[in-house]
Amino acid sequence: MRKSIEELTQLAIMVRMRLLGNYPLPGDAVRLIGNYPGVGESPGAIGIIGGVVGKPRENYDITFNASAFRGKSSRIGPGPEYVSCSGGPGTIATPAWKLVPTNGKVLVTFWRWRNYPGKGNGESFHLFVPVFHWDGKNK
């Protein structure tokens, strides 16, 4: 199958990001540096990438102005740690290759279950995470 120049460029960017160890992952932050009318956020807004922690993907959901859960769905038994975001004004599906590494970090507030899932058992915590830039364009 023949690949277009754009597809080859995207592939080259993803390979470079993985080799340099600066590939975006769930739980990382994204700073909007352009305008994206569908988001309703201004440049400088911070979003969080959702998904299974440590599992790279080719496309991510980024939620701006997020309330972000980071942890296991239950403290009982094994299971993956994941990031699940709610908030808005929107969640944007974005190709990973569009997220530009900054080599910087930003302090993000997450929440998790204190001991088991249930009303009143959530607790907040802060974590410095890598921040990537996104220009607001997916083409």
C-alpha cells in the first residue's frame, strides 16, 4: 500500500518522539497555543490526555478545563491505572503526532479513590506531568 507524504511525515514524527522518549501519554497535559473554536478555550488553556497510564496510542482524547481522575477503578485487586476526564467545554480527539513536546512540566490536580469507590471517598492530589503544545489544528 502506498503512503502519502503526509502519512510518512506523521509516521516519522511519531518514531522520533518514541525514540527520544517524549511521546505523549495518558495523564500528560496539553497547552493550547492556537485557537480551536470547537473547544471554546483561549490559547494557554490546559487539557489532560485520558486513557490507560503508560499505554501510548496514535490518537488521544484531550479534555480542557478537566476534572481528572487518575488511579485504579478500585483499590481492591490488580488492575491498570487510568486517567478519566470530565469537564469542558469539550473533549477533542487529536492525533498524537500533533502534540509537540516542550520538555517542560506543569502541576496538575487529579483525584482518586481514598480506599474504595463510593460517595465521599475521593481525594485530590497534585502531580507534575509533562506538558505538550497543541496548535488547535488536527489537519
